Amino acid sequence: MEFDRYFVVLLKKGPVWTPESSHELDTLQESHQAHIQKMADTGKMAIAGPLDAHTNPDLRGINIYYYDAFTSLEELKELVEQDPMIRIGRLTADYLTWYVPKGANFAR
């Protein structure tokens, strides 16, 4: 069987995560969203969104990137870690490679 590959990034609570909200965090969230939108606009990201993590409350979101949009995992990490939420330690990222049957279409 042939496969298409995607990079999957799981965003988790980082060492400085707090449940409180503030004007500063709202601004940071806007920057986080802009960073994600830029990756989508440049054709690097397939889809992203927050998670309702029933079994792991540390999980906050999932981002799926086109594997062939990057020359290496290190290139992806450099881009993802420019996210303002990751830079300040509010979020961390785990990286996976996802193998999907070639040509699979998950759109409904």
C-alpha cells in the first residue's frame, strides 16, 4: 500500500500555561492565530484547531502540515516554534509523521 505523509503537531500546555485570561493573553492569542493563518496562507498547513481533550487535559490543539512543504522535520520545527505561544512557554509542541492511504480524501 502506498501512503501520503503529513506532519502532525500536537500543542500542549507549556510550563507557563495558566487558565486565567487577560488583555495580554488575548493579544498573544491573536498573534498565535495570525501565525497559524500565515502557515495556511503559504500552503504549508492543511488544517488546525483546538482540542477538547477528554482524556488528556494538557492537549490544547492539533495542526496538520503538508509533509512535502518542508525539506526536513527541523525546518518544520523552526517554523512552528516561531509561534508566540511556544516562544513564551505557554504551549509546547510534539511532532509526529502521519501515514495516510495515498489519495485518501477526508472531506465530507
